Amino acid sequence: MPNNPSGRQSIIAANWKMNKTLEEAGQFADNLLNRCPDPGTIEAVIAAPFTALSTLRSRLRATPFRLAAQDLFWEPAGAYTGEISAAMLVDVGCSHVIIGHSERRQGFGETDAMADKKVSAALQAGLHPIVCIGETLDERQAGQTFDVLKRQIQNSLASCSADVMPRIVLGYEPLWAIGTGVSATPQQAQEAHSYLRELLAQRWGTEAAEAVRVQYGGSVNPDSIAALMAEEDIDGALVGGASLDVDSFIQLLTYS
Ligand code: 13P
């Protein structure tokens, strides 16, 4: 299975969102390990609801599969009812955490400034942040895509220094492509990814920019993944709906 032509390790992540009971999560993991015990050179990540993390950890602990949470809070501990810290995520076996997903930005008022604090907390705890950005349909149609991406990158990664950049994963997820069945074309995604890499290079230098992996997310499925992954600056996929079924997830991991 290929890495990206650039040499960056490909990363394919399932974002289960608010789906799966403990039993369903456990069955998924068992079936996955039976049918696809090793994703080869691809870094395969499952971002599960908080409630399923412990169950998944016990099944995936001694396997190449990695575990992610879908959010965290930036404070280390204390009176923050309902919140989960970075250290708690490490404790439950996570190596990655999604930050600033558009569903949190749109539905829960999350801002770039909040994403920045979450990125810092995640890095400090040793987690790999998967930082999500992307434009709405209105913004794209108004020709504002690059401006929006620039603002999101500058503000969501405001506290990052160049040395931490290789640990950052970006998720380019245009909002008009999420859950709609209308994926960005490989060319549209590549155009955005290459612009993102340019922005990263301007701010953190070429070496750091080349090390950051940029995933595409938005209606990725087993039929569309190969063409997306063939693009120079597309280093992986962040997959919602098509990651919920184990057969479909395996097809995504073995796309080539
Ligand atoms: P879909 O794959 O269901 O469009 O979701 C994409 C997404 O939001 C992944 O984070």
C-alpha cells in the first residue's frame, strides 16, 4: 500500500460522530481485527464517542489501529462539568483527538480561539491533534474559500511553533461536502490542500509545512478514495458515514 508520493505517511480516520453503543463498537473492532488485522503502511485511526473509548482500547491496544476522541477541553482538571481533559484521553488510550470539527463550530459555538487552546492542551499531553477547517457553500460561491482557510489556520494554530507542526494533522472538510453525498472533486480538494501547505510554509517554513499531513473529509467513500489519495497534497481521509460499516471501512483502508 502506498504512502503519499511526498513520503508523508497516509492517515485514514473514521469519525463515528455520535454513533455506536458499546456492543456495536466492540463488534466493529472484533470484525475489523478478524478481517483486516493490519492496515499496512497506512495510519488507521478510529475517532469514537467518549463512551466507547475504553472498550475499543482493550481490543485495539496490541494492534496497529489508533484511537482518537472527537473533542477535548483545554483545562487540565477541575470544576468543568461535562468536559474531558487531554490527560483523560491519554489515560483511556487515545493517541489522536479531533479539534474544531465544523459540527462543533456550527452547533456548539466553537471558535478558532477555542480550537487553538485545545490544540495546545492536546500537544502538551502528547496527543496528535486533527484540526478541522473548511468553508461553507456560501463562502465558496462568494470566492472566499482561501480567505476562510487562511483565517482558520492562522487563528486555530496561533500558539503552535514550527517544532510541533509535524505532530499536527489538518482535516480539510468543506462544509458543503459533509454528509451530503457531494464530495469535493480530487482537483478541488488538491487546490485547497496545496493552498494550505503554502500557508503553512509562509508561517512555519517549508520543512514544517512538508511534514504536516492534510486529510480530506466530506462524503469520502470506497469509490472516491483512490482518486483523492492520488493527489500530491492529499495525505489521508477523515470519513464519517462510510466509516460506520466495517466492510466499508476496510475498503477505505485497502483502497489501492
Ligand atoms: P461524511 O463522510 O459523513 O461526509 O463526514 C465527514 C466528516 O465530517 C468527517 O469528520
